[in-house]
Amino acid sequence: MSDRDVEKAYSNAENIRKLERLVDCMKTGRPYEIQVAGERIYVPVSAQFSIEHEREDGAEELEFQFRWTN
């Protein structure tokens, strides 16, 4: 696979639907599937979850991240 770094903004309603599906998958121990900018991503149950906070030049960013290797 080639390297990729994509950021996609969604409406609040879309984010809620995606997060509700994510929570359901985490609660039931199923992999999470999401499409980002035209590519389908499969997040395995074994993926490591972390939360990252960044602050720079008056701007703040909060990221929910999953990391895994194929």
C-alpha cells in the first residue's frame, strides 16, 4: 500500500452516526469499517486506541486515533 495522509470534515449528524457505529463495534468486539475520501478502511479489534491533544499558535486539535499494522 502507498502512504496516505487524508483529513475529511463531516457534518455533526454524519459524525454522530460514525461515532455511534464505532462505539457499537467497540462494545461488541467487532472490527470497525469506514470509508474515508473514497477508500474503505477496516480497523481491526486489536487496533491500539489513543487520544492526542495539540496546541500551537492559539489553535487546538483533539485527535482520536487507532493504530495497527497489517
